[in-house]
Amino acid sequence: MHLVELTRRFGVEDDELLGPLELELEDLAESSGRLDVSQVIDLIERARTLTGEPGLGIYLGLAMRASWHGYLGFAVLTAKDVGDALKLGERFISTRTTALAFRLTVEDGKASFWLEERADFGPARDALVLALLIGLSTIGQALSGRELEGRIEVALPRPPWLERFADNARLDRVAFDKPAHRIVFDARLLTTPFQLADAGARELAAAQCEKELAALGFAGRLSARVRELVLSGAAVVDVEGVAKVLSMSSRTLKRRLAGEGTSYSELLEAERRSRAEHLLAHTMMSVKEISAALGYADTAAFSHAFQRWTGKSPSDVR
């Protein structure tokens, strides 16, 4: 919906943008509406063609508001601080899309908020990545009332048209040709308070997000939640740690996973394989860096596991 509003500023009529794609404005305005990846790609590329503006993603990011994002946006709007908001985004992004994921890590005094692609966005990839990461920075400034120092790193080549945005100071902090997509900042900023913090409203919005997850099928199986938790940054969360997050004993967790026909070790392996294949295909991280990011003791252990999964070495796949 917000892309449509942006294209109007370039003189593009709604029917001109949406008609050939067989989309209706009502479909985009509906908060529960979800487009598939191919529709998103077609919409972004048609918008760029009609406007003649390749940097639409940057315009979207600079204009982004928490209120654009349904109940998740409302939860973020009323969050206690930066860290609380990022954890809400990490937990509930699936209410908005399953093609992307967020991950918050803290190490050596630095916080990183990672954007992971779980689908191939083809030619629209740069617009989506820049819109989201710049948009998060925009929202953070609006809700905290201050410019939050840090840098945005993207695994994208520097576009030739970027110079046209040289007068925007926020874009000076965007670094291209990096191994992965993330926002990096001093971990002390995680406790920066939000001006509209409201514990009661935040809990109501988070509860609604939980209902949306359940309606989408993400809360129905414990195994889906466990798989989200088994890796945290570059560390493997053991079964006891996962059970603690889920407020149950490790024995109960194992029993319930067995009832779903799986186990902690199977879910850890599945998540490692999924992330490995994504990082090899969509980032410039070295095999050594990917090995560390997945919690392996050394590159040899990771390469052996990848060979067992796929019959190929990581280097062969890359």
C-alpha cells in the first residue's frame, strides 16, 4: 500500500500500476493481506519502471513508520526501548512475511540486527533490503527522539544512482559489498527508551501478534518454535536453554517434540542446513565465517556436515 502511495507522488495512477498485475487496491490495504514473492517482485519492478526511479527502496525506507506494520508495528510503537522493539521484530516478523527473518545478536559490546532472506527476490532484492534496513533506522529515530548512531551493512553492490541521495546524512552510514545484511551499533543503545512506551498497550499488541502467528499456523507446532530458538548468533542454544525460554522442562520438551515426530538434534541440523544454504547463496561470507555463524567448532566440522546434507562441499555450492 505504501509503495502505491509513493508512486502517486511520481504521477502514477493506481490502475496503471496495479491493473496489469491483476491486483486491487483493497488487497493491499487489507492488513491481513499477503502477497507472494513473485507478486512483490512484479509490483516493485513495475513501480520502478513507471516512475523511472531505481531508488524507490530508499524513499520507502526514509518514509517508513511503525504504524505501517499492523499489530507488530503497534507493539514496536509502544515498546519499552530499542532492545525490546528489536526482539518484538525478531519474534513476530512472520506475521508480516515468511520470506524474511530478523535476528538480534550481542557480542563484545556490539549489537547486530541481521536481516536474513529466505526467498529469492531477484531484481527487487536491493529495493526490499534497503527499504527495510533504512526503515528500521527511521523508525528508531522517530520513536526514541534521537539519531541512533550505528551503520547499515548490506550484501549488495553499490548502485550507480546512489549519488543522487548524497545530501541525506543517514545514507552516509550505509556500507555496500558487505558479507551480510545487518545494522551494527553500540550495545548500550539497546536500552534507549521509546517516547511512547506503554507496557499495557505493548502486551495487548504482542498478544494479538501471537494470535496472528497461531492463525498462520506458526504456533500450532512446538517444533517450529524450537527451530527458531536453537541458534542464537554464533551460539547453539542447548536443549535445556530452549526449554527454559519455553517455560518447560527439557524432559517435557523432548517428549512433546517426539510426539511431533522430531527431536531437538534434528531441528538444529535442519536450521543449520537452511541457514548454510542461504548464506552461501545470498551473502559474501567466507566458508570460515559461515561455519562460525552456525556454531561449529571449526570449518572442517561444518564442511563435513554440509557434505553429508548435500553431497557437495560448501565451496562447490558457492
